Amino acid sequence: MRLFAVGNLHILACVVTAVWPKALADGEGGVFDPALIMEDVYESPRFQINLAEKPLRLSLLDDTLAKLRQRVPEDPVELAYDPVVLLAGSEWKFICQVPRVDTRAAQEKLKTRQQENITASEALLREMSREEQRQVVERGVELLDPLKASCLSYTSEYWTFEYCHNRYVRQYHRSAPGQSGRIVEVGYKLGEYTNRKQISAEEGSDVGTTKISTIGRKRFLTQMWGGGTMCDVTGRPRQVEVQFHCDLNSPEGVALVEEVFSCQYVVVIRTPRLCADPLFYNMAESAIHNISCQHVVPDEDYDRVLAALEQKESESINSLGIASDEAHSHDDTESAQSSIGDEAIKRKEEENKTDDEPQLVISMNDPRLAEITKGNEDLLRLLLSMAFGDPKLQIQFAENFDAPKQPTKEKKKTQKAKAKKDHEEL
Amino acid sequence: MRLAFNVLAYLLVTSVASTETKHDAADHTAITSIVGASTVAGVEFQKTDEFTNSSLSKKHQRVFVEAIETLQKYQAYINKQQKKHVRRGSPLKVARDASGLLPRSVRPYVQRIEWLASWLFGDKEKNAAAYRQKQLNEKPEKVKQAVATMKELASEGSEDAQLVLADMAMYGKYGTNIDLGSAFEHYKKLAEANGNPKAQYMLGLFYATGLGGIEQRNSMALLYNTMAAKSGYTPAEMTLAYKFLTGIGVPASCKESLVYYKSVARKGILYYLSGPPLGYHIPPYRVRLSDDNKGAYGVHTGPYSLYKVNDREGFEELLNYHLDSARKGDLRSCMNLIDLYYHGHRFASRNFTYALKYIREVISKTFTKRGDLQKGLSQGEVNSAAQAAGMYGMMYLRGEGVTVDTAAAFKWLTIAANMGHGTSLNALGVMYQHGIEVPVNNERALELFKAAAEKKHQSGQVNFAVAIMESQPQVAVTNLRNAAENGNILAHFHLGGVYSALSDTEISCRMAVSSYKYVAEYGDWLHSSIPSAYAAYERGDLDAAVLEYMRAAEMGYGVGQLNAALLLERAAKLCSYRDWDIRDSHAPLESGKDNNAMPAWSNRSCVHSVFSDQQQHERQTLAYWTRAANNNMADARAKQGDHYYYGWGVEASAEKAAAAYLISAKSDANGLAMWNLGWMYENGVGVKRDFFLAKRWYDKSIEVNEGGKLATNFSLARLFIKYLWAWVWGEDVGETPLYFAPETAAADDGKNDEDDGEKDGRRETEADDEQGGAQLRPLGHREGNEYVPEDWEHEAGAAAAEGLGVDDTAAELDENGEGSLSESVFIVVLLLAAAWMFLPFR
């Protein structure tokens, strides 16, 4: 119930702020984000922690720190990187590069981007040929058609509002039966479907009277219904703007009725039906900054950890879809956890196994090391394998935590994993 | 990217799981089997504020324990002393510095007079500070020595000793002053050297809020909390859960939130079940500090206002009455007292001995010596007898006030259960289920649970549901829902499990989160900072209280957010515009600046604030009002509007203020917000000027809050004049007259009906509210600010009216539209002389 209440407020905030700019007679204000009233002061900048796939050797920590300090971020909003070394408990050690975000600049950017978004979505509408727009509207109206089946009502304090699709909007109040047992009903019409305002040239059809509107990042359909009961304040018939919003999270119904000016109303109908058209169902997110972290391990443990991680990675990619399916097929949630526990044990066993096959990964983080190695890889391999007394020793020269390459690589891999997951879920 | 994070979350889950591996067996029986409420034997729980490890030698350990005991004893002594000196009345009320309202040229003179007055008559605040300072210097030798020992141990690398020192500086414990700068350094050292989760969590708090002049950084807050959560530190997990749920500083993600909330809830439930049979008692009700201050605004603002009469005297009167009639043998009073002492109350702590005394009394009155009901009892008396017998049995079963005696428990529970007492049926079921006193008999247990569930007993419903989950999941979930609606945490926990297993959609995730969140917030024996915050508040240590409430607020407690906002607002009132540092010390992000450089704490500009500059203080206050409002705390939305209107902590925006007021007026029926909206419509501030809507909101404001009638009528009168003015000058004022609208009953406009209808609905809710002219400070009431509120002249005008004695007569007049007009005109005539110069004809 609580969720619904909050949801309602959100819509209220949206509409209030949506309608307000129009109300500014003196040209005050401008475009502004509808969700701002609900928005937390510290909502942005948003961050996300990314853990690098490969751990870092402890001996390379100082060099990496020095390197990180000098690195210049690509994003202009990020001023610099702060390297931080963190411990989690006594056994885990991480090095993280924290972008230092210029909050003011970020906000400016967000603002301009929102405006861009708005203009972009308007531009999109403009770009769409009239024919395409016509089709969207036509389809939208079609999607809404089943609303005809019954009237939606909404009670707010004294009044009950009734929205009947393609017929009328009215508000009424029924008094409790008085002494004579008579029930008095007071009410009037806010608008009639038949009195819709014409927007484009096509007469008589819904297409000519329905418009695609945008607030912030959200698109919805609007119709303007006139022909309500005469208003003695303005001397004109009442008018109502009917808005149809896509909303997947709450049941179909009237989200809000508000008198924005005297005798001018807004009715918001929220319905999941409209979401069938992707044009009405998209939410862009504000910029997310990455905090890249890397696990730091003592040199002697490095190989073991790396091998274990690789194992884990491949396993988790393979089992992602299946594991989640399994977890959900059970009624009991605990089974999911216990299965994770089992997996952990299995992994541990496998870790031990991989220890039998020695493998060496040499990090090329150190520029000096990199220079020496250049062109001499084969020789080095031989030397090392002799030093370790193991002719089959697998040696790998790896560049880990090397700045600009890291994120892109990671991204690719994640996308792949994601695609795989999506695929398996389908 | 997502995957990488998932891996981290996964590591977190497994690490949480692994730290509890030794409990896993117990876990399993406790949660997954059919056991609804059972004992989890051999599990030790650690409260988050207890000391963790000892990297010390045995000898050092002994030294540490001795020192900490001395310090804790001294703290208890200080607490007692402080409690003695605490002022009665509303601790949130402060004498405001109103000199900010005066014209600049006059201020220096007023300040001189003030200074003279404080010099002559003594300044209360200063006296208190001096007293405290004196106390600081008079620390007993033993305590000083203990502190020195702590420092020594800390320098030798004891984590616990460092933590003690850090907490000492953080909350001003053991007779010291709060020193957030040194606290930050201590925590930082601990986090860097030992990876101490508590220290990391506290650093997260510093970074999330910008406490003590630390630069507010979402990134660092997220990092430190994640690290602390990785070590399984519950408050950090809860903070992250809330952040991910609301998307503060992180991308909003229900799934991440679920992981953390689930972990917190699980720990809570494990602790709950580790108590005596049927679990520990639920933590007590959290007090809203607004209740002590007559609401967030100090007045009753509407039907959902945070206003609540909560006086100790009334309670004591009632208690004495019941004590008296119980002594005379009144059963009903006895039952009330049993309930009071068994469960405890804000003004009377839990006391099993007293509860037992009255239980025995009831039993002796209603049962024969052999345990049969006496004859000739009324139905009410029989019910009381059943309840008393059931409670008696429960107390024997759980060993409350008596030693555990399962035989006696079984006897009395059977008697009460046979009389149809729900609690007893359930408890008896648990005895059969676990073979306490009787051999295990699951069929009998199920029967009893079913009977208890039919009596609408919550734990019974849960136990019944868990037992039949496999065979009749539908019935089980219905039972769980019923119990959850009444606030049973075990029911919420099981529901959370059901929802999260249901499907992978956003909706089911949100349902699961809301269930687990409930468990995390109401089953918070181990991690809540609210009890210590309230204790600090009770003894008048408001700085420590605000820090503890801020911790709770960051964890997502609505009450924590409300209380933190209230206390911060109080501090802001105490800091006059003179106290805040004028120079902009907050030039952020200078390139050469060390990122973690901490401004010296002694440089803070206002001693009452835990922040170092006004901007951050007000910003944080706004953040907590916003979060409290999003948590459905009435009045908070209107406070948020005030912040936007005046630009406290944000860029001022009349449109946002209007939007916030509209939401507040609509969903909370907040009278102040309605008045503000009316004023905004009247003057065209933030909205298009519209006399009719202005009048409507003014009228509604009167309906909701009759206390503000005078001010509102004054506003209506002014509105009338403005309307005439605009009409004379030919502006667009609409077609019909504003005040002479036709009065037909079934009016086209329906305005009057609306008013009547509302009156009927609201009357009862505000019966006890009498605040004459309470609404005189409509748009917030914080002074001492450079900015002079545009409408402060109302206060002057209305105050003048009060001086003339208009208040009473005006309040009685208004019954219908006509009255309102004549009254308005009357007031206009009366006040015109006093107020004409203030009226802003715009």
C-alpha cells in the first residue's frame, strides 16, 4: 500500500511540475525536471564500483598508485582520480581509483543534457514524418481502446471524479441520505469527448485530436476536452486535459485530478496498455561514474588467486542463467543461498587442483620491466622455467591495471556476459 | 560492468555466509524448516557497538577491560548527572535570534543592548557552557588515568582502544567535548591500518553527510560502506540497502538493495529466534521528537500532522488511577497494568515483577486453588482470567520474572488455551513442536497453531502458515499477509522469501524489499542507533543525539530522518547569522588541496552545528526533510517547500516550493502549506496569479486549522482589497465577483458544499487543538537569516491585532460565507491603520 501511495505522489509531482511552467505568465522559470521534488539533494553524482578481473601484485602497488595520481580522466566532469587503498577485514585489500567529480559542472552538464534530451525527444517527434507520428498516435489510441469497457473513478476529499473513456469526465458528490432519506447529488461535467479540441487537420478522428507530449524524459498522449459545465468564474465552459501515461507498476486508473487554474483541469490516466509502444516506455539514467577497483594480493598468492578467479569467472558466466533459474524454481529462498555455498566449496576444491599445475603470470605494469621484456619474451620464459625447475611452466605476460585499456575490455566482456544471460533467460 | 559489480556483491554474500558458517546448522533449522519460532542454541550475537577482537596479549587485555569499565562507569555517572539537569518542557524550542529581521542599520545597536543585557543578567547558554567546561576539568584522577591507558594501548596498536578513543571524540563521551576532526582521524587510521569495518562505516557517514567540514563525497561514502558491508557490518549493509533502493549516489537498483536488506533481515531474525521460546521482545516504539514539540512546526497543521499530545503528567494521572482501582480489586485495571508492565511504555519501563504481582492477583480472584474457574463470573471477567492465566504460563515458559518452570507453564497455558486464548494456543503449539515438557507431537502442534490462527493471533498465523507452506501455499500466504499487516516481523521475513522467489520482475523485487526492510527496521536489536540517540536526547545531550539520529537517517529510518532534521533545524536556529563564517571556506575542489585534508575542527563557525558551514548544514537538513517526506512523514513535505522557497541549502525556486506545498496540501492536508499556496496564487509567486484559487486555498486552510483563522482571515481581507484593486485597474480577474458568489445550496461551483463536507470530516480530529494565531509564521519560521521573508509584515500586523484583543471575537464569527465577508471587512477596517504601509500592491 505504501508503495502505491508514494507512486501517487510521484505522479502528482510530475503533473504539478509539468503544468507549472505553462502557468508562469511572466516568463519566469523554464523547463524543469518533473521528478525534482522527489529527488534527493545528494542523488547525483552517482557512482558504481567496478572490480577489475585480475588482481594486482602487492609489490606493484606503489607504482600503480603513483601512476594513478598522474592519470587525467577523459570525462571533463571528472577532475582527477584519487587513488585509495582499502582493506576489507584483514584478508582483503583493494586499490580503487575514485574519480573526483566537479559537482557543479556535473549538474550543469546534467541540466544541459536534460534539455538536450527534451529537445532531442522533441526533435525526434519533429523528425518523425507526419505519417509516422500519425501511426504512433493511431496505435496509441488503439491500445487505449479497451479502456471503454468501464468508467474509472477517483475520490479526492469531497469530490468523486469519473473518467469514462471516449465519453466524458465529471465530478460529483453524493450527500449521505438526509432525514427524508433523500440522496442529493451535486455534480458537473469537466469535459466531453465529443468536444475535443482539434490539433491537426484530420477531422473527426482521434488522430487529429491526440498529441504526443513530453515532460523531461517521459512521453505520453494528451487530448484536450472542452464542453464542460459553464464556469461562472471564467464565463467559459470547463476544460479538461486528459493525459495517458504508461505505468507498469500500478493498476490502471486515474492517478490524479487537479484544477490547475480556475475551471481548467488535468486528469492523468495511468495504464500499462500504453507501454506496449516503446516510445512511451523509456527512462534514461543520469551519468554514472565508475570507481575502478582492483584486488591486491601478496606476490606469493598471486597465481593461485588469479587461477581461482578465472575459474570462477568462466563458471559464473556459464552458470548465470541456469543458477538463477534453479534458485527461482524453489519456493524456499534459502536454497539459493545454500547452492551458492555449495558452489563456493566446489570452487575451493578446484582451486587446490589448479595449484598442481604451476603457472606464472607476469604483470607488465612496471615500465622498466616492460622495456626489458620487449622482444626477449622467449628468452625470459626459458630462463624463468629453468629457475623454477619446471620445463612445462606456463608463463604469460599480462598487462593488468593498465589504464585506458582496462575499462573497454571489461565493458566488452560484460556485454558479452549480459547478452549471454539475456539469451539464456529467453 | 554490471557483472563486475555482481561479483563484488557475490563476494559479499559469500563472505557474510562464511562468517556465519558455524551458525549454519542452527540457521537451517531456524528458518527453512517448519519451525516458526524456536530456540537457536549456541549462537552468540554481537551488537554492533560491542568490542570485537583482541589483538592484545592477556595482560593488556586485562588492562583494557579495567580501563573501559572505569570509563563506562564514569559515563553512566555523567548520564545520570545530565539527566538531573535536563530542562523540562520542549527541548527543541529555542529562543530565536530575531535581529536578522531588523534593518541592517539598526542591528549594531540591538547587539549592543543584547550584550549589555547578557552582561547584566547572565546568559543561560553561556552559563551552561561554563558549567560543562568546569565539569570537564574536574574529571576524577581515575578517569584521566583510564584515558591515558587507552591512549597507550592505542599507540601499541590495539584496535579496540583506538575505537574507544574514536568514539570518545565522535560523541563527546567520558566527559570530553565532541571533536569530529580527531574522530575522523582516528577512524581513518583504523580503516587504513586494520580495515576495521566500524571505522569504515563511520568514514562513510562522514563522507555521505559532510560532517565536521569533510567534503561531501558520494563516491567515498559508497566505497567505505561497501568495504564495511563486505566484512558483514550490519549498519553499513543497511545504509547501502537504503541508498540502492532510493538511488542516492548510486544507480537505483532493487536487486542490490534486496541483497543487503535480506542479509540484515536474516541476522535480525536469527537473533530474534535465539531468545527465549517465542523469541525476544520486539524493540520498543521509536519516539518522534516532534511529539515533544507539538509537531514539526510547533502547531497542529492538519489531520495528519505530526502533532501529538504526549505528556508525562497525563500518563501519570492515568497510572495512578489504575493503581488505585487495582488496589481496590478492579480486574480491568489489573489487566491494564499487566499489559503496561509486561510490554513497557515510554514513561514506564518494563517490569516483570509488577506484572507478575497483578497477574497473581487476577488469578487468585478468578481461579480456585485447584485451577478451576470460579463460579458466577461475567464474560469480561472470564476473558481477563484466560488472559492472565496465559500470561502466567508464558512468563514461566520464557523465564520472565521467575525461573523457567515448564511444568507450571504447561499447566497454565493449557488452562488458558482451553478457554480459547490465542497466545496460549500458539505457545502450547510451540511446546508440542519442540517437545518442551511434552513429547514432540507435530499433529497436535499443527492443530493448536490452526486454532491460534483462527483466533487471529499473529504468531499463530505465522506458525500455521509455515507448517502448511508445502501443502497449501495459498492459505499459508494469506495467513502470512494477515500477520504481516499487523506488523509481525517473522511474517514479513517469510513473505520476503516468498516474494523474492516468486519471479524476477521489478514488482516482486520491490515487494520483497519492502518486507525485508520492515524486518530490518523493526527487528533491529543489533544495529539500531535510535535507542542511544533517544537516550542522549533524554539527557539533553543534543549533539550526540543528532549524530546518532543521522546514523539512523542514513540507514533509512523515517523516524531517524525526521528527528535528525528537527534537531538540525534547532541547531540552525541557535546559530545566528553572526556565528556562521562569512568567508566562503568551502571553495571545493582546489586542485592543490589534499583530498582528505580536514579543516581544524576548532575552526567551526557555529558551536551548535556539527557542520562547519551553513550551506552544508542547511543542505543536510533539506536532505533529511526530503527523505522523511518520501517516507510519508506528514509536515516534512511542507518543510521541504520552505527550504526551496527561501533557498536554504539549495537554489531558491518558487516553482518547486509551490509544487511541494501542493503535494503537502493534497496528500497531508497541511494547513500551512494551503495558506502558502493561497499566498502564492494571490501574489503570482511561482504560479500564475489566480484570485479564485487563492481564496479556495485560504478557505481550505481555515477548515483544516482553525487555530490560524485570524491570520488567514487577514489574508483573505487583503486578497479582497487586491482583487478590487486589480478590478479597478482593469486587470483580468475573472468574470464573477470573488466574494459575492451566489449562495445556492447545490451551487454550480460547489465550493460551499465542499467546505461543509470537509468540516464534518475533520472536526473530530482537531478537537484538542487550540492554538490562537498559530499560523502566524506561515512560510517556515526561521529567523536570524540575512533574508527577510516577504510576508513578515503579517506577523507585525497580526501581532498588532492580538494586542487589540481581536483574536477572540474574530474566532467566533465565521460560520458561513457572509460571516467571512463581514468579518473580513471588519478586520480590514480595524487593521488598515496598522497595516496599510506593509501591503505590497504588486
